[in-house]
Amino acid sequence: MSRIGVFVCHCGENISATVNCEKVAKITGELKGVEFATDYKYMCSDPGQTLLKEAIKEHKLDGVVVAACSPRMHEPTFRKACAEAGLNPFLCEMSNIREHCSWVHPKDDLTTEKAQDLVRVMVEKVKKNKALNSIKVPVTKTALVVGGGIAGIQAALDIANCGHKVVMVERQPSIGGHMSQLSETFPTLDCSQCILTPRMVEVAQHPNITLYTYAEVESVDGFIGNFTVKIRKKSKSLDEHICTGCGLCTTKCPQKKIPNEFERGLGFRPAIYVPFPQAVPNKPVIDRENCTYYIKGKCKVCEIVCPVKAIRFDQEDEIIEVPVGAIVMATGFDVLKPDFFPEYGYGKYKDVIDGLAFERLASASGPTQGEIRRPSDGQVPKKIVFVACAGSRDPAKGIEYCSKICCMYTAKHAMLYKHKVHDGTPYVFYMDIRAGGKNYEEFVRRAIVEDETHYIRGRISTIYEKNGKLIVKGADTLMGAMPIEIEADMVVLATAGVANHGAEELAQTVHISYDPYKFFAEAHPKLKPVETNTAGIFLAGACQAPKDIPESVAAASGAAVKVASLFSKSELTRDPLVAVVNRQPAPVYSQCVGCFLCQSVCPYQAIEREEIKNRNGEVIKTLARVNEGLCQGCGTCVALCRTKAIDIHGYSNQQVYTEVMALLND
Amino acid sequence: MSELINKVTQLLNDKTIDVFIGYEKGSADRIRAAFARTAEQAAKLVYTASCTQNLAGYLMKHEVKKLGKPGLLANVAALRSIMQLASEFQVKDGEVYVLFANADGSFTEFTSFASIEAYLGTTDVGIKSDEQEMIARLEAMSVQERWLFWNKEFDKCIKCYACRAACPMCYCHRCTTDVNQPQWIPVASHERGNLDYHLMRAMHLAGRCVNCGECANACPMDIPLNLLTYQLIDPIKNTFGATAGMKADAVYALSTYKPDDKENFII
């Protein structure tokens, strides 16, 4: 006979307003196997928990049902209280009479009856509960950081400075990300490269960081603390260990007219190239799609001029396998493609550029050495129209969100322009100015007041070219939607920040969830902003949503702390609510017949093969076995197993059956 | 016939196989399965137009497994059964010797799964036209009519489990029906118990049925059980592009996800 304790919580008035808690405790107290039943105002409070612990000891309870809120809320609380009173925590169950009852029904006798039913079901389940022990899994104290932008750099440095090993993977030839393309940064206007490059160098030189550039994550297997990552090191077509980074090859390469991605197409680069002068590592790669040798089969000028003979035309991609304990995703963002704005002529008119291209124009290391000159004829533009919300907040175009950084960088652009072209006139078309953040509003004010930027609240309908000028048509909605037409020399679109290309495939490779815009999804929007739903994988920076630099850095440090706290223990403890394949005496060994449908259905690759051998070492039977470290207890295998050979601890077939029957056999 | 007997005798003599599963004459004019382990037993093997049973089901029987390496006289359904069993890791390449009965009365040896796959790739494995008609008739019924039809059919069921015993895909040591801790499916052969059993079996065969029809052949109460599982063949083929028993390394359509899977069945 069980000795179960039932504890009915009032949750202040959350439950007791519609459920007669005293009655629930009294009626369920009369159930067979229930030794003790009571109700209390707040079971989760300290006195409430003490009441529970005292009752366990006094009545020698061997099972506990707490009828209160959702187990998502307080199951850990009550299981811990039970453990403190000496009862196995997995002999404690919660009956949700708040979300499932009191909150959704009016005050009525039927509501109280439903609460009694819910408690009775759990009482029957607890009778079938088994004492379970937590699972311990080892931790590999190496972190993988995917992406070498400012977020990845910050996360890598923070983790490495905690004394843990970091492997950083960057798909471009250099780390630095978008921040390395920026000229100055808001709200202080300090030089982006000046604050970024020391950190890039620090990453390269840090004894705890292994850097793989021009590399991509090929696959991720395993689980928190024990991931196995395959990294594809794309062929750079040269031996990095020999190359001195002298740059002779890049100057001699005959192929010189390849649009430079780093300069947003405003400049050119050769086929063997270093993306920018401050690149880390500062060693070139051959862009095989544009290299004459790979296209036509002859050239090899770089090989001839290389003083140390580092060029390797036959070098192949290399796949390396790295064991890691945690992963930080810092893959950043991208900006909208030109075809998104046919009405703005982006991609059609040379002088309609995006914000990143303007950053390059304003940058001292850019194609114009920091002079603002328009791409079409190299003239200094006297009127520039900046268009905020180019794509963002436009449900008609499928992007409903605010890209968040555009208001600020547009104000910055207007300022930089004015600082460089004193007689120039910047116009900004905006929907709203969103400048929430330390010193942000003051910054925008400065752009408007001190730098005399003309802010026009309204949107642009069309842009077209006429006599070498760009005619910008729009409306000023603060002047009664008065039509406005500006003859501009250049237009800069603050294009919406979107998920990086390949984000969806990467999320599927890494097994994390993503939102409809393909940005990676956090586990909880408020309380778990840097965690993903996959344990051991964290988010940093703009791969999650558009973020500015301070936010990216803060998120990266947050993710780094999560990794460091994971690595602070040599073993992880986790709930044993995992699947298990049943075992029976010989000659059956198990109900499992080894069809392994469970293996293909398991989303966590948690099913392994186990061979039963006789004493001669011959295999008699092959069974499924659950890797407890990998299993997340989702139960998909249970649903698919025809012989019911797989069961889930804590939610066993028997327990579910008992619960259903408790309701049916009322 | 002598070609078959000579071949099997030779296979048994040179120990290529330990037992050959074929057909022999049973009582009256009937044909039954034969398990030839000696030349004398092999001499009794027959192959006539009545030899239509899918013998692959015997490969999974505990008693047959004990006899050693099997040879099998196979028809198309048996070949597909072997492929499906292979995809479920129940038979391994090289463990079964397959002698395939051609339509012209000659026999072809299949020594590897690859050769079986190649043959099936060029063969019509569809449902027979008379069965196709019956399915069309069922599908033309209203839901209510169909429900009544099956209830009436299941009412006849005596739960002898002959369908399960005849099915090559029902190889579990312990069927869900026999699991009694807890007893989800009632043992008794009453209306609900029968319905539960047959629906469970149909669901377990979804995407696995090789349309051999042995369940219906075996049924002493003449319930057209094959229609129940056949009806699941087309939806799975149309939705996931999968046909059971065509490839030895196939993955089960219902346990795998492909990004381009149709999801129009999700309401």
C-alpha cells in the first residue's frame, strides 16, 4: 500500500478563487494509498515547502502529489524539497490545477470536481513512479565559436580568458565581420578598425584559441558537453605555414577586376587576395571561381612570384573533427539584396548604394581613402538622401520587424558626410526615429541640430535618374503628406538587416531552431536570451536579430559566461527522464526486435546498436540502446516502436495507461 | 519441376543452404509450404500455378531460423518482403539464397540484394486490378458507410491471429496485442477489441506492406484485410515518394523527415 501525500496549493487566489481547495484536499485524502492530504495558501513559499518536508518525514510518505501550477513553473522546486526530506525527487509529481483548471473555468462545483479528477490521476500515476537517479555526463572543456565577427571575437576572448580552449570557425578568409567594414561607430564616432583590430590580433595570438578561417561547420553530432563537430577547411590553395604574407602574389595577379565584396563592389581585387589590409590572418587565399588558372588551366603567376613557394594549386578541402563541450553561434547578419527595391533603382543606378557601401566610402581605408565621392563619376555629392527603413517595417515586403540599427547609423552617415563635405546637404527620410540607448538620442539630436541634417518624416515612393541627378519622390507626413521631390546626387538606403545567407541550413546542421525570418531562436525572449532550445548551444550577436555593436558584445559576453559556467564542472547532471529499451531474460533478451525504426526517427541521434553476444563471442541479437546523454525524452521512438520495447522513465506506458484509466474508471 | 528439385538437391548437397523453403503437395488438392533439408524431402518439392503463397514470412519464424541458412523459392511479393526485411535489419545480404520463379516456369538465382533490387526496379509491383477496384469502391463510400463496412467485417473476426502469422512483416517476438502490462488492446474478440487490433495492425504496416495479400488469404473468416493495408500504400507513395520493399537500404518513410516532404496533411 502506497503512502502518498497530497498538497493542494491555493496559489493566493489564483486557484482558490474558482476551486474549493479544502474540498479537493479532503476528497483526494480519502483515495486509496493517500496517507496525508492538506491545502495551503502558497505551497512554493518557504513555510509551504517546510510543510511538505515535515509531512514526508512525519507520515513516512513514499510519493508526493503537489496540486498547484504548471510543472514548468515549480516542479524543480518541489522535487528539490522532496530530495531534501529524503524522498527520491522523481517520486514527486505535480498536478496542474491552475493553468489546466482554475484559470480556464469559472467558480463552480464542476471546477472543483475537475481539480479532484486531475489530482486523482496524478495519485494513480505516482503509485507507478519509480525512484530514478540523475544521469551524469562528462564535459569537454573546449568551446566552438562559429563566426569571427565582433560577437564571435568577444565570446572567444571571454571564454579563452577563463582558461578554456576555444575553436573559432570563420567562413571568410579573415575574421572581423561587418564591423571591420565600418568607418566610424555610433554614438562616439570612434574608428571601427581602431577598436576592432587589436581584438582580432588578440584572437590570433591567444594561446587558448585555435582559429580556422575560410572554414565552415560541416556537421554537429552529440550533445551538451560532448559535441563532435566536423569542420570543412576550404582550400586556400596555399600552405599557410610557409606563406609569410608578403603580398607579392596579390600585386602580380593578372586578374584584377573582380568586384571587391569587402568594399561592397566599390573597388576591385585580384583572384589571390587578402580581403583587407588589417586582415587576420594576413595571408591570401585564391578565389578559385575567378582565378585564371582554375578557369583556363594556365597562369600560375602567383606560384612563380612567390618567394617561399607556398602556392598549392592541388590543395583539397580538409575536414577535421573537433570534440567540443559547448557551441556559440555568432554568424551575424546580412543586408537585403538589391532586387528587393526595384522602385528605388538599387542595383540599377550606380549612385543608389546601401549603408555598408557608404561606410566604405567614408572609411579612410576604403576605395576613396575616406573621401565621399559618388560611384558613378567620382564627383563629391552635394545632396545626399538617406532612406531609413529601406525594407524594414514593411509588411508588404515581408519584413515586419525593425532592423534597429538603421536610425542610428543613418544619423551617423549624415554626420560623417557633413563633417567631410561642409557645403553638402544631407536629407533623411524616416518613419520614426528609434534612438533608445545610452547617448543615442543625444547623438541623433546632434545630427539634426549641429550638423543640420534635414529629417523628413515620410517614405519614398520612387527614385529615378534624370540629367545625372537622382530624383527622389516622397511625402512629408508632418506637413499633411505634402509631396516632396529632391534632386539628389546620391541616395543611401538603410537596407534591412536580414539573416545571413545559409543561416537556415546552418541551423539545421547544428540542430537549433530559427524564426520565420531565419534568425536563430533564443530559448526564452526575456529570461534566456543567449540560450537556444538545444542545450549547450548559445547565441551571440546579430545571428539572433539585428543588433548593434554594444548589444552584440554584451550578448557575446553573456554567452561566454554560460559556456564558462557549463565548463566550471567536470560532470553534468541531468534529469533521468529518458527513453530506455526494455531488457528481459534469455533467450528473448528484449522485446526489441532490432528493426531500428527508432534510430531513423530520433531527432537527437540517441539510439545506438547493442550486440548481445554469447560466451563464444557470437552475436545472438542486435538491440537498440538509448544513449542517456543524448536522449531528450521526447518520446518519438516510443510512438514508433511496434513492440513497445521502448519506454520513457517518468512517463512510462504503464503510467500513462494508469492515468487514462483513472479518468475512465471514475 | 525436375530443374527445381535438381537445383535444390545440389544446393543441399554442397551445403550452400541448410534448408530450402518451397512448396509441396498437401492434403486433397492443396499446396503447402515445405522445408526441405534432405534430398528425399527435396524430391517432393513442386511448383504449379497454385504455388502463390509468399514464403518469405517463414524466414522470420523462430523454428525456421533454427534450421540454418535458408534458401527460398520466391515470387515478386517474397522478393519485396526480403527487401523490406533487409531495410529493417532482419536479414542480411548473403544470408538468404533466393530462387525466383519466373512466369515461364524457369528459375533465376538471386545471390545478392543488389540483383533483387535491380530486378524489382523493372517489375510491376502494383496492386492487382481486381483489388484496385475493391479499393476504389471502398474509397467511393461515405465515411459512415465505410465505418459500417469495416465494423461488419471486423464483427466476423475470431482473433485467431492467422493474419499476423501469415504476414512477413509481423515478425515481432511479442506483438503489441500480446503486451498485457498495460493491456491497451483488449484480448477479447468483441467489437471494440477486434477494431483496436486491426487498426493497430494496419498502422504498424503503413509504409511497410508489400501487398502480398497473405493476411486475407490466411483469414478463415474471409475478411478482406489486405484492403485495409493496401489503402495506405498510395497515400504514402504520393506523399513521401516511398514504396515498401524495393530497396534493401531504404529508410522508413514515416520515421524520416526531408525538407521537401509534403505537409498538406497537417490540418
